Amino acid sequence: MNLAIDIGNTSIKKASFVDNSLNKIHHLNYSKKKLNKVNNFLKDDFNKHNKIYICSVVPEINNIIKKKFSHKKNKFIFVNKIKLKSFVDKSINLKQLGTDRLINVLAANKLYGNTNNFIIIDLGTATTIDIIIKKKYFGGVILPGLKTSYSNLISLASGIKTIKFINDNKVIGKNTKSALLAGFNTGNKLMIDSYITLLKRKYQKNFKVIFTGGYANNIITKKNKYIYKEDLTLIGLITYKNFFK
């Protein structure tokens, strides 16, 4: 049995898999000030699994894994972007492209093989909007993450108290809390919908739109036709494993 690990800036997801089937996803929120939580979250995995495939955007955690589990280094495999350059348009600077965004290209191509063009929206610490044309990464956008931007606003504005962010369909608010929730939910949804419309108009493509990331549920509603794949990056890691076995 193998393991796929998706390491983001504030959270980690992992799931064991056999062949192409993921088991239950386990999730950890963490702070870079308390990285010992990461060690505890992963320490048993290096004994239980044959191979561990890692997609990471956090060098500090990469170093922890390489140091703490050096005696198991034959088990873990970090994504090598150079091996995936055939999935990237020649206009892209591969060195500055996050491994998670590239792995998501593999996942989209694997899941929807009959589709050539995708827009992938990852709602995590940052909000990323990536464009895949003819099955190759073509470019993207990085925006402040939903919760990141609002948490920063609250920390800087003395008149705004900390609130719990929940799904809310209000267009406007009647007090500070409901006004923040309207912006967090409806405001961000409108911004992303507008960006999708702009990209479709600019490139004149029938893009398949895929959402992933922890805050996607705040944007997607039953009324729209977007796809939600919580495990998109983990699926991409399985594809990476099969592609190079």
C-alpha cells in the first residue's frame, strides 16, 4: 500500500491508496511556528507504506521529512517538475511553477481524458486560478486566499472583531459581521465567476471548470455547474506514480 501527501502552506492532506483507489483522506491544519505537529501527523506512515509520494510547496516541511525520516529515504518520492515539463506550455517558467498546480494538471487530464481545456480553481491559503489548454499548463492567477485576506483585515482593523466564517448567501449585511460574511461568500463568488467568464471570452474555449481546496464549498452552490474535487492533488499524485513506474 502506498501513500499520497499534499503539503500546503497551512494544511496537509494524506491518503493511502492501492492501484488507483484512494482510501479515507486525513487532514491536518498546522502553523509553521509549531511544525512538531507535522512530525506527529506523519511519523507512523513511513512504517506502514511501501512508497510515499509527496507534493509540497513548503521547503521547511520537506527538510523535516528528509531529516527525521532519513533512514526511510528510499520510501519517499517528492514530485520532480522536470519530469512533467511535457505537460507545460513552452511559454511558462517551470522553475516558478508550484508543484501542486502542475500535479493538478495531471489529475484533470486523468479524470477527464476526453477534455482538452480546463480552468482549475484551488481555494486554499491562496486562491489560484490555472488555465490548461490542449492538456498543458498555460498560465494562471494568484489571489489572496479567502480566509487569509479576511483574517488579515480583521487583524488590522481595530473596529472589527474576529468572526467564524460560515456559508452565507446574503448579498449585503445589516451589521459588521453579516457584511463581512456577504463579502467573504458572495463577494468572492462573484469575483471568481467573473474571472471564469473573462477567461472563456478571451480564449474562446469550452473550459471544464474544476474547484478544489478547503474553501471551495463557500463558492460552489447547487445552482452552478462547476465540479468540486477535494482530492484533486492526491489523484494527481497517483497519476504521477503510475506515469513513471
